[in-house]
Amino acid sequence: MTDLSMTKTPLLTVEHLTMRFGGLVANSDVSFVANNAEITAIIGPNGAGKTTLFNCITGFYTPTVGRLTLRHPDGKEFLLERMPGYRISQQASVARTFQNIRLFGGMSVLENLVVAQHNKLIRASGFSIAGLLGLPSYRKAESEAIDLAKYWLDRVRLLDFADWSAGNLPYGAQRRLEIARAMCTEPVLLCLDEPAAGLNPRESGELAELLTFIRDDHKTGVLLIEHDMSVVMRISDHVVVLDYGRKISDGDPAFVKNDPAVIRAYLGEDEDAELPAEVANDLPEVAQNDVKRAEEGA
Amino acid sequence: MEYFLQQLINGISLGAIYGLIAIGYTMVYGIIGMINFAHGEIYMIGAFVALITFLALGALGITWVPLALVVMLAASMLFTAVYGWTVERIAYRPLRNSPKLAPLISAIGISIFLQNYVQILQGARSKPLQPILPGNLTLMDGAVSVSYVRLATIIITVALMYGFTQLITRTSLGRAQRACEQDKKMAALLGVDVDRIISLTFVMGAALAAVAGMMVLLIYGVIDFYIGFLAGVKAFTAAVLGGIGSLPGAMLGGVVIGLIEAFWSGYMGSEWKDVATFTILVLVLIFRPTGLLGRPEIEKV
Amino acid sequence: MTALSVSSPRSIAWPAILKEAAITAFVALLLTVPLVGLRTVDRPTGLGLETRWAEVAAAVGLVFLGRLGLCLIRDGQPTVVLVLAAAATAAGFLIQMPTEALRVILIAGGAIIAIRAAIAIRTGRSKLSQAERDQRMDRIAAKVQHASRWLGPIAVVVALAFPMTPLADRQLLDIGILLLTYIMLGWGLNIVVGLAGLLDLGYVAFYAVGAYSYALLAHYFGLSFWVCLPLAGLLAAGSGVLLGFPVLRLRGDYFAIVTLGFGEIIRIILVNWYQFTGGPNGISGIPRPSFFGVADFVRSPPEGTLAFHEMFGLEFSPLHRIVFLYYLILVLALVVNVFTLRIRKLPLGRAWEALREDDIACASLGINRTNMKLAAFAIAAMFGGFAGSFFATRQGFISPESFTFIESAIILAIVVLGGMGSQIGVVVATLLVIGLPEAFRELADYRMLAFGMGMVLIMLWRPRGLLAHRDPTILLYGRNGKGAGGAAAGTAAAGGQGIAGGRAK
């Protein structure tokens, strides 16, 4: 694993991240590296501190201890833990989605994507003054913004729904729209919090394709929290496993799948019983079936 | 020193009144997450019912003060509670699942309605009442005098608070109430009649506000239809200061506000005392939005 | 379906209905005994009591009948109820009642029940669900919204032409000015509440800052209205930034209360700082506006200046100034409207609406929430300041009494009743909230009573406001393209969902 990351350029470096809420330790001394143009999955049982980690990276929480370095491909560096929330997207170009979808429900699909390009547009509108006067420079910027929105709508197959209000879309479409909205900020790092939750297997498959497209064609790093192991194992280049706020494993999917620490975390503590090889290999499927069952139940 | 003690007692009795009103705000906010803007008006109605009861007793020839006080207390609590119940039933319950602004506007509407309702029925002029409980308890060789009314206010408030705390912490009703505060859906699934609990919350809040109204009538001896607004805002300030949702917090906040007002008036003059209160509200909300006894809240993402 | 159908009336469960009505009547009895039945009166010997048991009995009886009527509608007898309720309303109008209050109750109550019954007959259902009502109203709102494309310009033309018509006497012009002032304030507050989703309960503070800015600048420095108007706007905007900066981080309800507190602080300062502001007595003799600094509206101007009527060779008429004021406020209001309509299509306006919908998502998209909210606050404050200095120059006299909380509540009511974010809604709500009470001036005492009741009723009937409907600010397929009709228009949620953190707990 280490030899792999030598050849790639690190995008996000997390060092000794600890996050406490009063007495509760949500993350404890977590360190890992996410590379540029790679999909890094963060997995772990519920309550392992995955979303907290995300909130630290995207600036909603300030970590108690630790350093988060983001290095753009052009060499610019940002210390995320020192930046106020909105600047992480504005300047460091980190975009995210939310576990419980946060769209602008009353606004149209297209408006959602145009709002995502706010910083670019508000400069073009001369902080509204040129815009109010109707100067052509703003009109040009707006039509470019619409083109970018159309491009991503086409990618997530929502072009026909552009004028719908976002809140009226079906669930799966809302998930895709949220990813499109994040991509409209033109990020170098895209953080996705359980993007496959509540999707059916066909939709999960499409999601996997979309993410590989984002990685390969846009050279964007993806940080992914996901429970759906079929997605994780298929598309991840690198998997980080958290349990009780600590990192317990880190490596490529094949390595993590067979790591005894991971198996213990998922299947419970049983020191003596070596898991038979076939059980260990089935583990992803077990988890996947869990998800499926949950879906059928829902 | 004597002056200080005097202001201290004035402040505590005033604070007790704010605290009683604040409990209504804090309980309603705790359970349905709305600012019951009409609560100040409920308190004003409590004061008027107490006044009317006293006059009615006088007309009936009942002048024995202890009996009159008990009847006043009971009547104002009862009738005002009915007002609290009705307001919830008419103006808030149908809006339970509406956008959050709707019940607030409805509450402002009720507040305007009740103010004018009392103004039309009882007249716009302020109502003076001769002291029912005259006399002072003198301490420190007469340097500090505590009127019996203020003493009674403090004692009744403490007694009510004790009883009320018992009600909330010990009885099944209180348990249901606290459960609804945590999670109404889950409480309903477990067989709690949520509508009834919310109604009762309003009833209890109104009854306590009525006591405050009666106290104000007794202490200051003059009321009018407009007293609800300012008292309401100050009591809400007290609730926020104490930490909204917290019952001891409401009482504590009330006393703090009462003390600040009393000392400010005592030493700086009464003109700017309201500005002092509002400034405190603003400062508390900015620097410690959870209040003195509130639970910290993390932005949920 | 059939159980609710009116065409197959069920047998009426009389005992249950009577019991229900009796319980309601009992509550009414408890409500009315102390405050209605017993009234405090001032006697030479002190306070006395008067009894009015007839009114209590009448009120209890009417409540009993009203509840009975509602129960009967539910049980499938709307026709009977409609006839009876309509009759009661008519009786309220025609027959002399012992007191005015009873008459109002009879008319209002009868009308409401009659309307309920009529709806039940038309829809075949005793009660529509909230969602159905929302849908119906949203369709109407959408129609009005679309109609406002051509209705708006017509309304502007009518408003422009109005002073030229023979109809325009002093009284109507004054009402017109009053309505336009509130429309302007409503549109101004709509930026903060309707677009940015910030519940501002102290908007009147900026109105006061504007009014006092002009009055004091004119009083101490002798500056003219045309110099002061922009200054007043700037000062109001400045105070908006000053007040807004510390509080904009607060959650919805807290924000509301703090703005209320600020409003009160400003009013108390105006009252108490009497050396500077004139205290409770206010400031009088505020100069009237001139015709753009060129000519004055006076019969005989001082030496060396020009009078308006001389300049245009007209007969002198005191109406000229009123007409001028009318046009002035019309233009000011239209400026606010045009600004809002344009800003909605710009990044700033879109960011406001996005903040209203979900401000955490906004942060994740790199939107500087504080600056955006501050901009909304300052701009709305500026418009409030303009309106305030107009108010000062129109009245010639201002005092803190014009800037109480109730004023803020009225402006907020206009915005919310109209339907948040809806420009046309503000106009309709102003006509209702300000226009109707003006029309019923003889019911002076009951005006505010009815106003409060009306606010509650409209909220119950239409919690999102009368004309809450949002059209997207940008369409990929045009107005008649894909999904433009059904789904895109189905944005009933836009109005209030986002504000102050969505639904109540």
C-alpha cells in the first residue's frame, strides 16, 4: 500500500486527528492519506466516527487536535483545520454531500446547480451591481454556469428534470442531484457521505460508474463514506476502516477485506476462532446482503 | 447597605414574577418548539381575573383577606388556564405541522386580539386597587422594610415551584410531558396522548402566569390591558437567559432579570432599565445562546 | 369515500353532537364569565363591578349553535347549516343587537360557518386535508403569479393615473399614500423574511432610524429632504449592519427575539434621550419636501424662491403636495419592487433563497453566509430608512409612538399573510390588513380586534400565506417546456419550509 502511494500525489493528508465532544471521543488519533484522482473509502460500523471525520474535513467542526493538509495538484497547500467552513469549499475546493440529503428543496434542479457556482457568479455580477445593471459580462458568466449545470445534469441523467423543483424528485434522483451540485463547485476533493444509502442495486451500480467517471475523467479525488460493500470494493482504490473513532485498518480493498482487525470489528470479538478463509471472503457479500435486506424491508 | 437589601428583596420578588411567566414560555418552547407570543397576554388576563374576583368578593361581602386571597388565586388560575387551553386549541394545534412561521404569526394575532378584547371589555384606563395586604415587616430596626405582599409573593412562588417540580419529576403526567419534549412521535407510539399533554402544558403555563398576574396586582396595585407585552418579553428573556427548555433555568433567569432591574432602577434610575434587560438578552444570546442552565447544542450536519 | 360523502347522509348521532356542543359551550361560559360578564368600572369610590349576564348567555348560546352547526356539517347536513348560518349572518346585519360585539360575533361566526358549509356542499367533503387545501390554494397562487405579469403593469398604470382622475380627493389620496407606504415596507421586509428566511421582528427600528435621521438632520443642520433621503437610507443600512453583525449567527427563533429586542431598544432610546430626540413629544415642524429642490408647494413663496404652481402656471391647490407625495411613495415602492424582482435572478438573490432553504448546504457550497445575510439585512434596512424619511416628511411630525412593536407585527403580518417571498402577495395583504380597517373606520374599537382575529384565521386557513407560490428564477425549457406546469410549479414548500429551521419539532 505504501509503495502505491509513493507513485501517486497525496491530496488530503490527515494527521493525528482527534475530535472530542465534552467527554465523548468521536475520533481519536486518526491519520491517513487520500491521493489525488483516487477513490478513498472510509468504512466502519455505525458510530465509528466517519461522519464526524467528514465534518472536520469540510469545516463544520474544528478538530480538537490534528492537522488536515490539502495539497492541490498545482502545489497550493491549505490547512483545513484553520479555515472557516465556507472557505474550505470556496478556496480549498472541497465539496461534500450529506447523509440526509440537503438540497434546496423549494428551488428548481437547475437553480440548485447555479447556486453551487455562487462564488464564480457573484464576482462576475460585480457583487450584484453589474448584474443589476444588466451588463453583458454577467450574462456571459451566467450562460457558462448554465452550460456547466447542463453538463452535470446530463451526467446524472436529470437533464429532463431541470425545471422541476428539487424537493419533488424521487429519492435516488435527489442523491444524484446532490452529487451534481457538489461537482458544479469544480472541486479537487469530493466528499460523499453514504451516497448509496437507500438506493436499489441498479442505482448503486450507476453511482459506482458516476464516481469512477469523476475520478478518471475529472481527476478529482473522492472521499467516500459507504456501507454498501459492493460499491466500496468495486471502485475504491484505497480503504480506511474506522471503529470506535480509531483507524483499525488502511490499505487497498483486498487487504482490508482480509484484515483480521476488520473482521473482528464487523463480526464481533472472538479471539480464538480464526475465521475460515471463505467466510472472510464472503464478508463483503454479508454486508451487502444486510443492505439489501434493509432495502427490501423498507 | 439597607438600601442594597431593600433592592435585593424587591428584585427577588419581581424576579419570582418573571420566573413564573417564564416557565410557561420555556415549557411550551420545550415541547412544541414555538415562542408562545400570546403568553404575556395570558398573564395580563390572569391579573384581570384576579382583580375582578376580588371586586366580586367585595360585592358579595366577603372581606376576610386570607379567604379572599385564596379564592382570587384559585379563580385566576382556573379561568386563565381555560384561556391558555383555548388559545392552544384554536390557534396553535391546527398549525402543528405547518411552516414554523405560521404558529408565530397566529400567536401574534392572538396577542393583538386578547389585548384589544380586554381593552374593549374592561376599558383602556389603568385599574388602580387599594392595597389588599397592607403593612410591612421591618428588619434591622426599621432600616429595611419588606411589605407582606412581597413576602407572600416569594413564599407562594417557592411553594408553587416545589409542587410543580414534584409534578414534573415524580408523576406519570410529568414523565409523559418530559417524554413528549424529547420525542413526540416516539411518545405517541408508546401510548402517550400527545395532544392532551401539549394542552396540559399550556394549561399549567397559563395557571402559573395567572399567579404572576395576581402578584403584580397585589404588589403594584395597578394594572392595565397593556402590561402583557413588556412582561412577556422580559419573561421570555428570563427563559432564554436560564436556558430555554429548563424549568430551574426559567426561575433562575427570572430572578436574575428581576435583580438587574431592581438594582438598575435603584442605582441608575428607572428610565433605562428596559434597555438594560434587552441588552442582556442580546448579549446572552450572542455569547451563550444555550443560557445559564441549558444544554449545549451542536450544529447537526 | 362514501362515509364522507354528503349525498348519502348518515343518521345524525344527536346525543354525541349535543354533548360536544355542550362541552364547547361550557368552555365558552368559563371564558366569558369573568371578563365579559363582570366588568370593572370606575366609580367615585374606587373600582366597581357591573354585570352583563345577557351577553354571557348570548355568547354561550351562539357558541353552542356554532359548534352544533359544525358538527352537522361533519355529519352530512351542510345544506341546512348553510341556510341557517346565512340567516344568522343576515340577522346580524339587519336586527339591532344589544351590543356591537355580539353583532360582530354573529356576522363573523355565521359567515365562517356558512362558508364551511358551502365548501362542504361543493366538494362533497366535510373537511379538506391540509395538503389538499394547499394544493388548491397553490394553483390559485400560481395563476395569480402568472397573471401578475400583465396585471402588474396595469396596476402601475392605474396607480399612476389615479391622481388625475376626478375620484382623487384628499381622503382617497391619503389612503393611497398609506397603502403604498405599507406596500413599500412589506416589499422591503420581504427581502429579509421572504427571500433570506430571517424572521425580523424589529423592522420598524429601521423605519424609525430613517424617520429620525431626516427629522434630526433637518432640525439641526437644516438639510433638505432630497439630501436627507439618501443619507437616511445609508444610516438605516449602517444600523442594519451594526445590529445585524452580532446576531446573524443566531438560530431562527432567537434571531426573531433579538431583533424584537433591538426594535424596543431603539424605541426606548428615542423616548429617553429627550435632549436630542425630543423624547415622547417627538419632533414637529419637519420640513415638507420641495419639488426636487426647485420649487415649493406653498401659496406665496418667500422672496427669491419659486412655488410649484407658479412654475407650471397652475392655480394654487393644497392637493398638489399630496399628489406629489403620492407619486413619490409610488416611485419609492416601485424601486423596491424592481430591485427585488431583479435581485432574485442574480447570484445574491439566489443565495438568499438558498439560505432560506438550507443554510448548512450553503456553507458546504462555499457561500459566505454572514455576508449574504448581512447584505439582505442592510438592503432591507435601507429601504425601511427611505420609507421612514418619507413618513417623516409626509407627517411633518414624528414621535416614538409611531414605531412600536405592533408596527413591526403589522409589516410582518403583511409579508407572511401575503405569502412569503411573493411580491403580489404583499400588495394583496396590504389591501386586506391596512385597506379593510381603513374602510371600516366607524368600527374603530373593533378594528384591532378583528385584525388579530383575521391574522389567526388566515394562518389557519392558509398557513403558507395567501399567495405563496414560487416560480423558478431560471428555466431551461421555458415557461411551457418540460415539467413547467405540474412539478416545477409544485413548490408550495418554498414559502416556509426553510425558514427558521423548518417545521416545529
